[in-house]
Amino acid sequence: MNPSESFKGIFSKSVKPVVIEEIVDYYFFRRVAVYLVPFWVKLRLSPNQVSGVSLLCGLSSAIIFYLGNFFIGALLLLTAVILDCSDGMLARLTGESSALGHMIDSLVDQTWVPCVWFAIWGSGYSRVVGGAFSILMLMAGISFFIHTWTFDRAQNAYLDLCLPDQSEKELNYDEVVDLMQRNWREKKFIYGGLYAMMTALQRIFGRVGEGAEKPEVAEGIRLQASRLLSGPLRLWSFNGLGTYLALIIASGLLTPFYPRAFLCALWIILIVMNVIWIFGAAFWFFRYRKVQKMKMY
């Protein structure tokens, strides 16, 4: 990276294509995170090391939420999200993107985000807002998971079809098993364990035998598919993880001044976000079915 390069230049090189970026991530979290990337380069930190710092901040946030200090918990959560954005930006800027790094990044999110959610549930907040809180939190948590999981699948489908060069790198099952065995033999137990986890995930989700190579799609078809799918994907991006984390952060910062703020966030998830998800999913489904009927190859 050129030390004199402008932040605007760093930002444009380190973000994902705008069509697949979540709205809140692209216009807020990543625009803050970009200022950290040159410092990580200067400190010679790897993207995986930044992911580790993000994990520590996220878990610390969960502890503080559990102790009932929503304001400080929200500040730590904001720090964790910005760090989580900056690790991927660092990887893309330095060319260090890898299948293992992508898995570590996903694993970090899947660790501290549920911890924060359960910490809020166990914090005693229900005594402030009433007994219905636990039921609302359960329903909102289910919606949260379904929305982000289905958006992630749509995002990956769009990348594989329309922007294969930007698609996250993948390894097939045999490659992962080979890397796992090699790291165990070399006594690199942490990496060996991570590859073992990747092997298990491929088994569970039926990805055995799949590799990084995607079938070639005619350029004209690719452009048509992009025009058809970019609209529903942009609508659906409001259901990405960044939106939900922004709601938690905002409600945590407001709770000391308006104790029912987090309860309001749950209603937004259950009503507003579900409406967006229903329309986004339906819009995507009909457009994607239309793309699938094209003569692709």
C-alpha cells in the first residue's frame, strides 16, 4: 500500500462491490473502518489478528451488556463491528484474502454476535420493560437469524453468477482435508483445528466435492442477470447483519436516557425488518427464477 494514498483510494480498493455491500456497512461502518486500515498495515498486523481483536471486543461487549451497562456495552460493540469490517478491508487491500481467513471472519461473527444477544437477554433488562420481553427477544432472534442467513445465501448466489472474480475464495473438501492433515503433522494445532472445523462444516452443509471453480457463464447472460438481480439484492441488503448490529448499538446508547430503547429495537426487527425481508425475498425469488430459466452456459 502506498503510504501517501488517500483514504478515498484505500476505501475504493478495500470494499466489496457496492451492489453486495450492506447499506449500513457501506455508508457508516466501513467508512470509519477505513481509517484503521493504514494503522494495521503500519503495525504489520494480519487480517486474522485483527479478527482476533474484534472477537475480544465483541466478547467484552457481551460481558458488559450482561452486567447491565448498555451504554459501555454498545460502545464496545461499535468497536467490535468496526474492527470486523476493517479485517476484510485489510485482506482485500493487501491481497491476503483466503478461504481460511473468510472462515475465521465468519466464525468470529458467529461467536460474539450470539453472545451479545444472549447477554442482553440475561441482563435483567426484562425487569425494566416487562415479562413480554423474553418472548419478543426470542421471536426477534429467530427473525434476525433467518434474515441474515438468507441474505448471505442470496449475496453468494449473486457473486457466483454475476461477479465470480469477486466471489470469496473456496476450497473443496479434499483440499481442506489435505491442509488439515498437513498442519497437524507440522504441529500447527490452531490452523489444523480450524481446517478440521471447515471440514466438518462442509460435511454438515453438503459441500463435499465442491471447489472454487464455477461454470463459465456467457458474458451477455451475466450482464442480464446482474440487471435483474441487483435491485432485489440492494433492497434485501437492509436485512444484512450490519443493520441489526446498528440497531443494537443505537438502542444501547439510548437506553440510559430512554430505558425502553432496546424494546423498540425488537419491535423494529419484528415488524419493519420482517416486512422488508418478505418483500426482498419475494422480489429476489421471482427475479432469480427468471435468471435460472435463461440458457446460461
